Amino acid sequence: MNKFLEKFWLVVAIIATLVTLYLIVKDGLEPAKYYILLTGMVWAMFLIRRGIRIRLEKIDKEQKESESKIKKNNPKS
């Protein structure tokens, strides 16, 4: 689920960037200022989701390593 959300926000961020660039070229910087803000927020969401995914994968890896060490040190259980 985390990778799906990360990819979703990446696609939305790319689309928002392309639309914003188009509007800047077409109408100028002033009318597109809110789209620039929105694009920044979407990129922030992507980066937040990416950070969360990386952190969760690290925690999961550490838990699996500690569980394997426990099983290795205590083979009867």
C-alpha cells in the first residue's frame, strides 16, 4: 500500500508540474501562482510518503533481523 501511495503522489506531482508549467507559459506567472503553491504541496506529499515508506521498511527489516536472532539463539522455542 505504501508503494502504491508513493507512486500515486509521484504521478499527481508530475501532472501538476506539467499543468503548472503550461499555465506559466500560456498566461504568465501571476495567474499561475496558486498552481505553483499546489504543485509544491503535491511534491511535499510525495516526499512525505516516500520518507514514511523508507522508515517503515527500515523498521520492518530491523524487526525481522531481531526475530531471526532470537530464534537462532533459542532454537527450542
